Amino acid sequence: MKKSVFLVGLLLSVTISAFSQKNKISPKSKYANQYKFIEVRGSKMAYIDEGAGDPILFLHGQPTSSYLWRNIMPHLEKQGRVIAPDLIGFGKSDQPNIDYTFVSHYPYVEGFIKKLGLKNITLVLHDWGSGLGLHYARLNAENIKAIVTMESIIAPVIPAKSYSDMRDDLGKFFTMAQGPKAKKIIQEDNAWLKTGGFLDAFILRPLDAEALSVYQAPHKTVKSRKQVYQWPKEMPIGKKPKVVYDIVTAYNQWLEETEVPWLFFYATPGVLNPPAAADYWAARAKNIETVFIGGGLHYVQEDEPYAIGRAITDFYRRINKKTKKLSAGRK
């Protein structure tokens, strides 16, 4: 199947409007020279660590890095300790010789949290960062202060019963990404990260060339794109991979039961979390706030980062105020 077919599908028939271009998204990151490194499971993980107070942990997904949060984290620096790692194999973190399945990734995230001794965490999650983060949250609920999600791997879209059960363009995409030609298209031909590739197609605004180059930098060779190829294969469709299906099903159930404060971002048209997903969770979750951020596809941090940053700041103030009132009431 030709690349153009996938790109047309990924654009979701949306044209870039004047609305989506009204504010230029800066490709510059104030954190570019502020990375720290910590050894986890024998490999170095890069991370940003600024501010003080309870940790606000940002977890990116496929195939990005902590750079994705560059225009959001500054809003939170006065509210708490903002921490954003590069997942193993991505960004400035090492690229060990592992299979990069969900099961391989998770111990690095868990190990990172343990090594830094993070307590009372607010998780800010996107894409596979949400899968890893929500799995951690379900297993360590006592250590979670709040959750923020955007374009996350959750119901009602994921898990999917089948490719045909998904929205047509998304089903076609994963038919390719999990099919026999995926390795050539994604790993060898670099379809995700090349100019005009899937990353570009999943952003409503034009992605600045400087920003694209940052995302491309860790994955210049075929070998370094092994992890980029693997992540889409982990998406649970038709109950496979079973281990990931079970994990996602379990944390979807937990999201219905928990009283942890949850801020749910959604955009139009969205990809994994369209407006209908906000309705779905508003009817089920016990302590959720839904926030519409305007136009956006999958990488909403490149579409509306300032709106996201301001909304998280307001949410964080509210939960802190509520926590203080509860503490005062116990005295």
C-alpha cells in the first residue's frame, strides 16, 4: 500500500485552519542543556528535573521524548517539581539491546521512579507514556496524587476488538503498523519520523523543521528505530498481545473505580481520545474533569501546549487547595 494512502488517512480529512495557526508553537526548549542522567537497569536514562515540591511526572510516548513537554512544563514549575524522563531507547536515554515491548519498557519506568524516590506523584501522560503510567498507578495507587491524560491508550478506543471495529482510518493504520510490511515501512524507510511522515500527519499545525529535527535525532539509523517499529505492535487489538490487553483492561477498570483526581484533555477531531471518549469517561469515572483544548490530532502538545499548560496549572491548584482543606479538617 502506498505511503500516500496512509498519510491521507492519518490527516483524518482535516485541513489546517487559521484557528490552528493563530499561535506559533516555539521549537525552542529552555531545558535543552539541563538534562540529568540516572542509571536504571544498567542503562542511563535522561531526564529534566526542575522546581520543588510534590513531583509532577511527565511521560511521553511513541516516538517522541521529553522535548514534547517543553512548552507545558514551564507552567508547572512554580507548582511542584516537574520531572520528564526520556523513555529508554528514546531522546537522550540509552538504547540498550532489548526487545522494546511493553513488558521490557515498564521496569525502566518503575525503576526510574524508585531511584528518584518519588512520592505523591501527579502523572501527566500521553500515548504509550499513559500505558506505562496508568499501569504504575493501578499497582501503586497509594503513591498517586492525581492523573492528567491526553491522547492516551484507554477505553473506549483501546483495547479494540479488531481493526474493523476501529474508526476506518485508525484501523487501516494499525493494519499496516502491525502487518508484515511494518518493519520496512516504519523501521527501514523511517515513515514515522521523516519529513511529511506519520509524526507530521498526526499534528494539526505545521511542525517546525527545528522541532522535527529534535525528534529525528535519536533515530538516524535503522537499528535505532527498532523501538519506533515495536511500539505500534504493542497496541492491544483483538486481545493481542495478551499481556498488554490484560494490562490495559485492568487499568481501564481501575480508572472507573479510583477516586484519584483525573484531568482528561480532548481535542477535535482527536485520534485515540476523540470527544466521544470524554463523554464515555465523564459517565463512568468518579473524580474526573474533562477539558476541551480545541483543534488537535494525536500530538496535542504540538497543537495546543499553552492551553494544556494553563489548564494543568489550574487543576493542580484546585487539588492542592482541596488537599489542604482536608488536612486542616483532620486537625
